[in-house]
Amino acid sequence: MKAEHKTYTLIGPDRKPYQSSTPGTFGGYRKNKIYGRMDCRAALRAIEKGGYVTERVFFADEQTAIAAGYRPCGVCLREKYVIWKEETQKEGKAK
């Protein structure tokens, strides 16, 4: 009997989906371009309430999420979110 290989749809740095034999290590919300850990309590709560269903995306790693233009989650990646927020505000003032 032939073993079936599961494939996962991940998002690449070019924001395009691709198939992978390895599941993603970070999840994201396409609508707001947020990425976070797979065990994020805010994301799990939203999913439980029926949110994220069609807008959920997955990334192989954090670098890919950032390259695709996603920002860190303010709940599960708080320290990275604070740094991102500070940098975003500095860029806004420089313009």
C-alpha cells in the first residue's frame, strides 16, 4: 500500500501560495497582514468564533512572513510588535 504524502499550502515572500511537504511554523491573517505563532491565544480565539476561516495563511518561517509584508502579532509576538510599531512611527514622521 502506497503511503499518502500530505501537502500544505504556504505563502512565499512574493505573497504567492506554494505547496510544501512541511507545515508552516507561523500563521497569519491575510486581511490585516499580521503573522504570529501557531499557538497565539488571540488567533485561536478568533478561529474558534469562526473568524480567519478564509483569510488564514501559513508561512514556513518568520523571515518569509516579514518578506511578504506581514507585521508581528501584538499578542503573541509583543516585543517584536513594539519594535515594528516604533519603526513604523519613525518612518511616518520622516515623511
